[in-house]
Amino acid sequence: MLADIRTLIIQKNGYLLYFPYRKGDMTMEAIIQDSYNGIDDLKIKEVEEPKLSPFSALVETKYTPVLPYDWRTETGELQMIRPVKLPIVIGYGFGGIVKSVGSLRNNNLVGQKVIGASISGSNSTLVDSKMPPLLFKVPEGVDLAAATSIIGGADAALGIINKLHLDTTDKVLITGASGGIGTYLIQLLRLRHIKVIAMGHTSNLKFLKKVGADEVIDYTENISEQLLYHNDITQVVDTAGNIKLLEAISEINSSKNIVSIATNRFSNFIHPNIFPSDYEKLLRMLLKGELHAYIQDVFSYKDVRMAQSISQKHHSQGRILLSY
């Protein structure tokens, strides 16, 4: 029995504090990045379970979105704009059920379906959400998996529209249109009666029309030739970060009209403008059926390496999620 007892040692204010606890009593599983060697070096580890603070809402994770943000952090590509100190728990978006709350949080949260963002990582079986503005109740009637796809998807899409102040006189070309952001961006633009040209792979052209694009461009064919038929494009929104693709587009369309949320190496890099009230708005739109969540696949979190590899290397049709 004594062999099952370990000792947690914490250094605080120059003193070593010893806390004995039983194996499994206070631990959870998390997906850890401890190097910049990419997807294949991710590890699933048993880590200490978060302790309730007055501001805590402890969430039992049900889903997390698989985002390019994750694997680009894992290779060190984003160190200039997102410096991190390893090891870290990967991810920032999550959906789950509130298990318990601290003394300064609303007790009515317990048992509620929620989605949110965690700046300290989200890919763990429990998430300690300490920032009330970054946690949102999911309305009854909205599927939790669909709601989770808002984080890093619909929020970015709406934030782009907020940033650019687009209106019905615009015609927008979207790269990465079949992905987790692009599918929401198409829908949100069409709800505003803004014309959309979606750029995608040959295999995804019918899918993009189904999502709502007015017209489609196949990036595997001659892009310049196709763009000559669309000389009235007023804005290009890049969600893919493909430099060669952006260079080809800029030969026909002025680079001044190109904005990107995926790379700062070309055109104008922007941060989407998103506010807490926007998340509530997006959840209501899902409830009313005004938006549809396109979920490509759901993998167990234990298969995170496979899920990330598919998301990175294959042609997307919406968002891939991890389940817990």
C-alpha cells in the first residue's frame, strides 16, 4: 500500500513543501509537447489534476478541435508570434461539462455543457477554466461537438468579418475554404449577402458549393487563367498560409487586397476581432440552424498524432475533433 503513495514537492517562497498523495487520486491525462520535433514527438502523460481556486471552473473535457495552430507550434514555426516555454499542454479550445466550480464562480455552471478557450492548454481530460469571459454555456439543442468547432473556426471567421468591415458590394476570394475556418467564413459571408469565391482542391469543389460558395476555383489548375474571369474580386482572405498560392493570386489581384490569418510572410497579416458576445451569437446561430458545423472526423485523444497528421496532410472538409 505504501508503494502506491508518492510525494509531490513544490518550491514556494524558498521552502520545499511536501504533499503525499495516492497514485491516480489527483492525476489526469494530457497531451504534452516537450520538444520542437513535430507531431510524432507528442506524448500522452499523466499529470497532476488542477486544484480548485476561487476563480476555477473545472471542466470534464469531451472534445477539443485539431488546429493548424497546434502542429505549427509543435515544430517551432510560431515561436516569433507565440513564444512558449516547454513542456506545454497543447491546444486552446475545448468543449465539455462543468464538474465543479470555485467559490467565486456561479454554482449554476455545474453540470452545464460549455465551450471555451484556455491559454494554459486544453488537450487534457480536465481543463481548469479560470477566466469567466472565455467560458460559454452551450444552449440546449446544440450538439457539443458542433459547438466545440466554433473555437478556432467560426470565431476566427466572424473575427475576420469584424476586422474587414465587408458589405454587399464586396466579392471575396477565400483560400483554405474547405477547412474549419473557411467553411464558417463562407456561411457567414453568404448570410450577409456577400458573394464568395472559394478556392480548393479538385476533390472538394462540390463540397464547397454545398457549403454555400457562389463560385469555386481549383488551385490544382491554372490559377491565373481562372482569376481572369473574376476581375471584380475586392478582397482575398487567406486562411491557408500557402506562399506560392498567394504569389500566384497577387499576380492578378493587387496584394493590397490580400489579408492572411495564417502567415505573416506575405501580404497583410491580421488578427481577427472577436468578442465574448460574438461566441453567444454564434451559438445562437447554430441553435437556429443559420450555421452548420462541418465536422470531418472525430478521433480519440489517444490518437492525436494520427488526427493531426490527417488534418495537416489531407484535404479538409471542416474540422477534425478529438474526443475524451
